[in-house]
Amino acid sequence: MEHATLVTPETEARSGVTVPGGRAEWLAGVLRERLWDGAYRPHRWIREAGLREEFGLSNGPVREALQMLVAEGLLERVPYCGIRAMKLSAQEIVALFQLRLALLEAAAELAALCGDEVALEAAPAVLTQVRQNATEPRRPAPGHLMGWLVAAAGNREIARSWERVAGQSRLYLNEAARRAVDPKTVMRHAEALIAAVVAGKPVAAICAVSALTEHQIADLGLTLLPARAKATKRKSPPTKRKRS
């Protein structure tokens, strides 16, 4: 997989360009993006020696960067073996996606009722990106759609809780995208979600985000617990978003 040209500590010394933040923080950011972009798949071993050679760093920053991602739940340290991209069991993946869906349902309802106007104005651009991802040979899961939904909800607590859940789940959304038999189905659910939020229809938004999540986890060969289906049957709340 190709990556954009990186400013490394080694190239920093040659070019005079400054790596933002500390070296460990910088490297953690690079590795995080690779994990999120699907370059490092679940269970892939990440060798310190390879990172030292690639980025021209000493042991300290490399180990510190890896430990940051272990703390975030993106990597795991296996005693006497090393560090690898987190690999969850089927039961753990289902639990993760159930938690993710609970946050997204709350965000969808809030976004449809009283969505942030700045976020709502970005809806056409998000929709364009969704359609583009569905037609590309390699279908990444960049997280822009759900990131947009959480932003549109305008709720700080949901946004805080979303950060860790989003990071871990993106590893498996990439796997789902790789295995997707019909990516255009995902696109249609995404289109329905965006349309419901923009139209101020909370029940439709909840149904759409639930259908999208169920389809994605099905691409992993898994299913959500039956109790999740009840969430889509709730009645529409009486409050409606005021239109300017």
C-alpha cells in the first residue's frame, strides 16, 4: 500500500522541516493512521526493529509510540512475542459494535433533532465521499461519515466516548469493507442516514444507522444481538428541530 510522503526525524535533519510534537507522538500518529487506513490488519505483528530502520529513530521513541497505541486499544503486547495490531474474538467484536451502535443511535437522534448547522452544511461533501468510497477498488473505512454524525449531534459526552470506540472499530470496518459483497448496499444505508439527519427525522436516522451497522458486521460473518433490533422500533420523539 502506498502512503503519502512523510516528514520523518531523519528527513527533518536534512530538510530543516520540523516534526510537530515529540518524536514518539509523531510516530504514534503515523502508525495510528496506518491502522485506521487498513495498512496494518488485525493480528499483524509490528516489529520495533523495522520501525527504527524505517523512521531513523532510537528505541525510546519507538517503544513509547507503541505503548501509546497499546493504551488506546489499537495494539496489544503479547508476552515474549512482541506487539501486534489488536485482534478481538468474535464475541468481543460483537460487543464493540453494540457499544458503537448505541453511541451512534444517540448521535443520530440528536443530530436529526437539533443538528449542528455547520456539520449539516457539510452533508453534501460527506455524501460525495461515501459514494466515492463505494466505487473504489479498495474500499477504506475512513470514518468520515460517523465522525460527521457525531459532530452533527453536538454532544461532548458522546464525542468523548466515541473516540476510543471509533479507533478500535475502524480496524474491523476495514475488514468488513474488504469482504463486502455489495458495497453499494452500504452506500444506500449511508445515503438514507444522511438524508434522515438533514430532514430532521430521528426515527429514520436511527433505523438507517442500525441497518448500516448490521450490514457491516454481517460482512464480518457476525450478527448483533437480537435486542438491538428493538432500538429501531421506538416512537418518534415529539420535539422537532427548528428550521432556520
